[in-house]
Amino acid sequence: MDLSNAYFITGTAYAGKSTMVRLLAEKYNGIQCEENYHDRYPGELDPAEFPNLTYTRDLQDWHQFVRRTPEAYAAWIQGVSKECEIIELRMLPEICAEGKPVFVDTNISLETLREIAAPGHVLVMLADPQISVKRFFERPDKEKQFIYQLLMEEPDPEAALENYRRTLELLNSQEQYNTFLNSGFPVILRDEGRTIEETLALAEAAFGLK
């Protein structure tokens, strides 16, 4: 598996990963593997192999999706990430074979990245864990607004929203943040006082592109 032209960005939500992947791909005439690019996987997913990724595909009542306990929801997200890693590793060799630099907003674990990524080709971007909890529904993307609408349709919307917030706290824990922070890879911390161009310069420096 030759992934020597792949540049991986991992980390926490709201840290700017998607923006950096897009800008780097544009600047270096590269290929952008944006958030959830694994959704373009051409094969049919087998529920026996991918039970977490096919959970929503086969879901009959979406309200069950938001009624899960925070623990069950967090376990599902962790399972999704592991299954996404499998698909990414199937897709990336063909993408990299095009010969262009490939910039990846990735679900691949830190452990696997240490094994497959070229030296200097992994960057961690982090935001305060509470940002994801407080600002989750501020983003206009359809998925988040769909979840918000489901919560508002529950018999007790405030209780449903609070249950979901506890889920977000589990998913964006300080422990997870510290794991990324101490991974040994270069880290860029979210800074509201820094411009996008300045963050791009930091990402380029981390990858040795300038």
C-alpha cells in the first residue's frame, strides 16, 4: 500500500480540518478527501461486516436514533469510525495512484496512521471539547438540522436535547482531546484570533510544504 503522497488531518470537531483539506488541495493541485468521503465507496456495504455504517441505512424509525442512551450512541460512533477506517484503507491506494497529493480529513486511528503514513504526513487539529457541545446545531448542514428536528419532535424536546448534549460530551471528552494532543504528531489548536490564511501556513509548515 503506497500512501506516500497522502497527507492526513485528524483531530476533534470544529478544529478546521475540512477547511484545511479543501484549501491545501486547491493550493497544491491535489485531491480533496473531505469529511465522510468514504460515503463514495462504490461497493454495497454488508451489514455483517459493517453493522454500524448500515445502521442508519436500514433504520425504520429515525426517532429511535436520537432516543439511544449517550453510552449507546457513543459506542455506535466509535464503531462507525472503525468501519470507516476499513473503507478508507480500501479507497486510498487507488486515489493515491493518481499521483497527485491527497489531503485527507480522516477517521483512521492514530495507531494505524503511525503505521501507514509517511513521516511528516499527519497533522492533528484540536478545538476545545465544549465547542462541539455548545455549537453542534449552529452548523447549517442537513444532517445536524435533521437531528435537531427529530429532537424537537420528541414528546419532551428539552429532555431529548439534554440527552443528546450528554452524548456530545461523551464523544468530545477531555480524555479524547488529551490523546490527540499527546499523540506525537504536530498539533494546531483552534484560535479565534488567527486568520484562515495563518492556519493554512501552519498546516503547510507541519507537512513540510513550505
